[in-house]
Amino acid sequence: MPSLALPSFILPEYRGRMGKLKGKTATKAADAATKRMKAPARRLPRSRYAKAEIEEIFRRLSVQRPVPKGELAHTNAFTLLVAVVLSAQATDAGVNKATRKLFAIADTPEAMLALGEETVREHIRTIGLYRNKAKNVIALSERLIADFGGVVPRTREDLVTLPGVGRKTANVVLSMAFGEATVAVDTHIFRLANRIGLAPGKTVDEVEANVMRVVPDHYLPHTHRWLILHGRYVCKARKPDCPACVIADLCKAKEKTTDVPAPLIELPEQTIG
């Protein structure tokens, strides 16, 4: 009978599980675990655009919106953080309507904590999952006070330790509050990046990594908002509005309906709230 010794790099939980197996079953399990541990990281899919084309895409988006804004109303880093937490499975317009009165009376962790979970819940009850979100708002306020002196941290590693805050939320805060070159991949960016082949990926992490890889550094600080706004208002989910697209001639999406780009002019400043 072949030796059933397990490779030294097999994790303890795998070793414990396999120790209960016998014969060929154990051998196959050990081989499968070895392959998983040795499997190379998946290579990122290639962009369909040359460097010069990507440069031109973002040059045009920058002309349209020189200083693009996010569409969640906020007054400081804390209210932005809360707004982003509340925006999960909700529209920005719906969040803004709910937070208008809330932020008027609580724009710091201390003030939010003083309101209490029940009052926060009443203010945001029009937002989906409002009960759980109210708990998170109070819990993250407590954590900010206890661990960060009531100040929103400026690193992703610290932000994701807060209740209700994942990588995407952390990236939004880093980008919008602190001007960091991060990309929070939401449904609009994920769709756009894959539809036109700019930064394709099977997961949000792959799309994020690909965007960060292919977009020129000097455009990265605003990339997050340019892509969201383009995906929300032009390259829409059901039917892209190609006649309104300033990159229609460059676009390589199979769904596109025209090769004629829209006039390249600066758009009116966004109205938030």
C-alpha cells in the first residue's frame, strides 16, 4: 500500500480531516489538497485596450467631469462613512433623504452614540435592512470612540475593523474623504469594466486589481467616481445610452449601437442631496 504521509505544508485542519480517511480515499484527498495548496494565483484577464486608448478614455472622462463628486450627501469623513454603510442595497437618493435630518443632529460618533439605536433606526427606517444598519452605525460609532479617538481612520486595514465596513466601503471612504487612489467596485463599475473590456474580471477583487493595473496613475484619484457616474448615467444596465457616450468610437462592447462619440464638453456641476 502506498504511503499516506501528508505533505508538511498541508494545513492542520486538512491533516485532521484526512487522518480519519483510509486507503485510496486518503491518498486522493491528500493529492487534492496538495494541488490546491500549490495552485498558482489566477492571472488577471487582459484589457481589450492599448495604453494609448486607455489614456484617451480617461482624458475624455476628465474633460466631462474635471472634479467628479460622489452622490452621497455628507459633511465630513464620519457622515460619509455612515452614508456608505447605509447605502448597501439602497439608492444614493434614498440614503440622502433618510440622512438629511439625521446628520443635522448627529455628525460625530459621540453625537450618533448619544442618539441611541432606536432613534437612529427611526431616521433610517425607509432604507432596506434598516434595523441591522442602525446596529452597525451605533457599533461603529462606539468603536471609533474607543479605538480611534472619535476620528475616522485613514487606512483600509483600520477601516475594515469597524462594524458594517468591508473593503468596498473602506475604499469609498479612502477615495472620497482622503483623496486616496482607490477603486470601490460597485455594480456599475463591475458591469462597465466587463462590458467594454476595460478591466475584466470574474470577481470584484479581480476588477479592482485590473482597474488599478491598467489606469494611468495620474487618473486614479478620480477613477472610482468617473466609472460609477459613466455606468450609472450612460452605460446603463438594461440599455447603454451610446449616443450620449463620449468614448463610443473607442468602446469595444458588443452591445454598442454607434461609433460616433457624443460632443466632448464639460457637464454641469452635480447637485447632491
